[in-house]
Amino acid sequence: MKLLRYGAKGAEKPGLLDAKGVVRDLSGELADITAHTLTPHSLQRLRELDPSSLPVVANPGRMALPWTGCGKFIAVGLNYADHAAESNLPVPAEPVLFTKTVSCMVGCNDPVVLPQGSVKGDWEVELGIVIGSKARYVSEDQALKFVAGYCVINDVSEREYQIERGGTWDKGKGCDTFGPIGPWMVTADEVPDPQALSMWLDVNGTRRQTGNTKTMIFGVAHLVSYISRFMTLMPGDLITTGTPPGVGMGAKPTPTYLKPGDTMRLGIQGLGEQSQRVFAWDPALIDG
């Protein structure tokens, strides 16, 4: 299944994308797509529905966050060896973990608003792992059973905040609008091999990133198992798994950063596409 939410901020409705690419309304079946909806029992109930029996949404408009109730947004850094190289950093011996704030999460096509004083905004196409079952000290060979599904993430970053302002990476990762998600969450049964997904990102129509999840240093199963040793993962939690090379910070001969008016387009095989326009600081674009 491809689960989604659509509609204006504060008035989102639950839906799914059927096999023909038509949005169907789930409002008659559930009030919203929440963390509880992502549990195995709830997903099975939705699988038993006949999508053709659900109302067609002719014009869904805004594609919102695919689910609500994400408690933790955990990120993995330097998880592609060639991206570590372009960042002039060694390949990590263990996964590098940091957090993105849940308040940075926005719909897949919502505006990306640069924070005040931003000079080094950057892009990162990444595979997202959505947790569906409580996971604590899970083994790697069992880890994928705890995954509800996968999604596209743009791990938008502010490199000056991340690298030059002291402390951890979190400063440059959790700004408002720095976590576009979606357009939908694809359930794990439709992604037989999460380590075989091509991915790409364009800025202003120019291809910047081309990669494949097969080149991850630490794969999905390893990451779920590893992270569950340090924190309990709950339904609705999200893990973003790192980016392939081609970020603005690594551009040669001169780094290239986002500016107001830029447009990013990105996608992952089988998981859909996103598009965001970049804006200068304007709280109305965040709160409106």
C-alpha cells in the first residue's frame, strides 16, 4: 500500500494511492493516519480493503505528511562512502547518529524556508525507514519485521550551523521545514529489497545526486538493529539513512548552496517524487 494524507494544513485527510495511481479517500475507515495505523494489525486491516470501493479524490491538492505521531526522527550521517569522501571525512566504523526535530517535518512539496542568516543551505535525498512495531535490542536478522514502510526524505541542512557553530550536527538539521517527507509511505511488503533502490535529486533542473541504496555502508536491517540498542523505537518513529554524493557542500571546484528561488526535485525508485521551492525566512510560510 501507499498511504498518504492530503489537504490544507490543519485539515488533512487520510488516503491511499491505488494501483492505477488514483488517490482514494480513507476518511470512512479511519479518522487519520497515525502512528497506531502503522502497526501490523492496523496495516493488515487496511490491506483487506478493496481500494475500488473507496471514494476517488479527483483533486487532492497539497500532499501532507503521510502520517502523524512521529515521536523520534533519527538520522544517520556519512552512510555512503563516496559522500564521506566528498565531505573530507573518514568512513565511519559504526553508524553516525544525530536527530532531526519532529518540528522540521513537512509535506513533500511544502516550501523550504531558510532560517535567519542562512548562507549554506544544502540538499540530501535519503531513504526513510518508518517503524511499525516497538523495537528494543532487536537482532539484525529480525530487524525488517519491525519496519512498517519506507518513504522519500530530503534531509535539508544548513552547513554553517551544522559544522561551524560548535557542538553537534543537530543545529543545522532540525530547522523548520528541513524535513520534507513523502509523498506517501510505501508499506514494507511492496519494497522486497530496500538495498536496491535508485535515487536522484535535481536543483533548478540540473542533476546533482544519483545513487542507489545498495552502496550504503550500513544497510536498513543493520541500522534498525543498531539504533534499537540505544533507544526504544516506537511505531511512527522515522529513521533517515544517509545520502549519496552530490551535495552542495561537496561541489567542485566551489561549494554550491541553496538560495531563495531555487527548486529541488528528488525521488527514490518506487517511493515517489518530491518538489520544493526555497524561500528566504518568512514565518508565514511555516505557520500558514
